[in-house]
Amino acid sequence: MSVHLRRGAPGATDRAVGAICEHGRVVTADEVVFRPRFGQVLTVGFAVLSGVALVVTLVQDPAAALRYAPAILLPTLLVWALFGRPAVVVHAGGVDLRNVTRTIELPWPSIRMIDTKYALTLHTDYGTYAAWAAPAPSRAQTIRAARDETANLPSSTFGPGGTVRPGDLAGSDSGQAAMYIRRRWEDLRDAGHLDDPRLERARPRVRWHVRTLLAVAALGALALLAL
């Protein structure tokens, strides 16, 4: 999981955010973005391959390059939309789940429970919403997990008998994001800010990724026409 701080405290870095997950140390930041590192690597890889293919085609046959450019670029756009762009954004106002087709804004007062059974999932007054960018670990990842990944977890992590879901392991995508969100949520709860929650909206604010969807549709149509 790649973590980015925005407008944080002086000296705050990705390594400092990692320390949050391992040692429970709080790092002040206006916005923390959790994004799967695998998705970023995959996106860069496809972008490089697409760029090379486009340049080679352009050198060999400029007309063909223009014709097949949409088909060459489409896989990279799809990979970026599916794996590179999705993220979990935590900020002072709440948590934004940036999924594939839309971003859902969930204010702190609406959040009731943080779950990680299959992916980071927020149970709210609006309903239940899962984060595409924070899946629970596979069985193999769970087996390889270190013992200290269950240390210093927020109190709301533990179930009956002190049990912890595999998705709560601090080294997993879901667990890292869940740990930070739980700490922020518990701090607000303990400070009394969630005692009498009042929501400004009857439904969460949703922003559809219209430009991305249109771009995929346009490149797909042009790629079919080139066949």
C-alpha cells in the first residue's frame, strides 16, 4: 500500500505514515491518501509498453500508428482506471472512497463501523460502502504475515475474544487504511465530537468519474472502428 501525505506536519513522509501502522504513532496531516502500490506499478508498466508500441508503430507506419493509437492506449487507460486511480482518502471532514466509477464522500459523523472482511468497508448511516483500493489480503499473504502486524491496533479493531480479521493486519492494504481511519474515528469519538451526530445530507455526496468513463468509451469505439 502506498501512502501519501498532503499538507502535513513538517518532516512528515511516507515512512512516517508507515510508522503509524506499525507503532500507533500519530502523524498530523490534512489529507492522507492510501493507494495500492501494485496498481501504480502495473499502471506504469502498461504505460511504458503502450508508449513503446506507439513509437515503434509510428516509426514503421505513421498512418497505422494514428489508426491504431486508441487500441494501443486503451489498455493503459483501463489499468489506470481499475488499479492506478482508486484510493482511500482520509481528511478532516471524513473519508472519501475513490472507486472505479465514482467517489463516495462519507463524513465522520456518518461512520458507525469499519470492517475488513473482504475489503475495507465503512458501515454508515447512509449504507455500507466498500473500498476498491483496499482489498483484504489473500490466504498466502495472511500466512506470511508477521506477528507484530497485530500489535498496537486501535481498540475498535478487535472482535469477541480479542480476535482480529486477516483484513485488519497492519501490513495489508485493507488493514493499513483501516488502522488509520479507526484511530482518527476513535479520537473524534473520545473527544465527544460524535456523541450527537448530525448529517447535512440525506445521502452521501457522490462524484461520478464522467471524464474517465467517456474516455474509455471513446477509445473503445475508435479501437473497434480501426479493426
